[in-house]
Amino acid sequence: MKPILKNNGVIIKTKDYKDNSKIITILTEDGMLDLILRGTNSMNSGNKKYTVTPSFVEFLMSKSNTISTFTEGFILDNFNNIKLDNNKSLINMAIIEKIVTFSTHIDNPKQFYEFCLVIFKLLDSTNYPNIVLNLFEIKLLYLIGIAPILNYCLRCNSNENLLLSINNGGTVCSKCSYQLGYDLNLNETELFKYLYLIKLDKVDEEFLKIINNLNIKLDDMIDKYYEKHIDFYSKTKKIIKKVL
């Protein structure tokens, strides 16, 4: 008899599998799981609700040496606001794109899972989804091992008037910036550093509102950092920039 295991996770991706089944990808504290979900194409199937992403679920799976099967589940959070809001849906796609791409780069899958779960909950509840995306992308840099040095100048070790240089992977002081170049000004660098360092348990709607009202745009610089240091080009964010 195949063992039945219990777990929690966020369903982030589905794809068709055979006639009446799907493969669902679930982010868990142990990493990514691909499971067979049967009976998904029947109109009255109770399993259809697990095919709309994202969904935070408690589930049972029948363990197999090949691909295991999702046997039973209970939805803990539907993230309905993400699904019903076009802007949030697009932001969600960009977040999931990075989760899927970089999950194999993560040394601590439990930390990554807990981080992503908080991000999904923030995205679902906020009126400032773009700030949640910036927060996710900046903090993800640490988890995938390409975080910039932000506390001192890479050239002279000064900790005053720091400016972020994408090419150099960290900050340079205003004096050294003439030799090394920079991409973010003082205010942009301070905001980048603040979002990088802030603890997620300190982030609430008032915090996101304050950051949004600063009207400082970091999206292009964040994208350039990913392109420079990990050769990642987001197809989803290209769509977002055209639509939003």
C-alpha cells in the first residue's frame, strides 16, 4: 500500500496531464512538489477548485516512486482578491515566474516557503501590489545569493552618501561614483536598502502606503540587476509594463 503523507503548501502552477487530470506544482517547506490531480476536467469535479492559482492548501498525497498523487485537500486561503483583481493577477504572475525559476537555487526551502506565503498574503490584502512586488524581488536577491553590498562603498569603504551601482553589485560613495558609476540616486538607494532590510513582520498596509506615496520607481533598476547578475529577463514584467 502506498504511503499517505500530509502537508501544507501553495499551489502555484498547473498543466494538463492525460485526459482528465492535471499536474499541479505546490510550493512547500520541503521544496517544490509536482502531483497528479485527477478528475479536473469534469464540470462537477470537486478538484477543479485546486486548479486556480494561487491557493494555500492542506493536502494529502499518495507517495509514489515516480509522480505522487494529490488525493485530498482543504483550502486554507483562496487568495480571492488576487484572482479577482487584474493588476494583482499580473503581479502574481511575475512573482510565480520567479518562484518557479529560482526555487532550485534556494538553500533553505522552508525559509523560502514562509517568505513566499507572506508575500502572497500581502498581495491579496493590499491596495499597493506594485510595492509588494518590489519587496519580493529585492528580498529574493538574498535568498538566491546575488544580494548587493549596501552598507559601504565598494571602493573606499565609506558609509556616507551611498549610491547603488548595478554593474558593481553594490554601493559606491558619491566621490567614488565618478570612477565606478551608479544607477540609483541617494533616495532610490535608501529605499532599495530599506526594502531589503525591513522585516516582513513589520510590513503592513500603512507601511506599503507610505512607500507608495514616496513615488520612487525601482522596477527598471530591479530588472536590470536581475539581468546583469543572473541573466534573468522577465517575460511577465514586460507585459506588466505595457499594461499597467
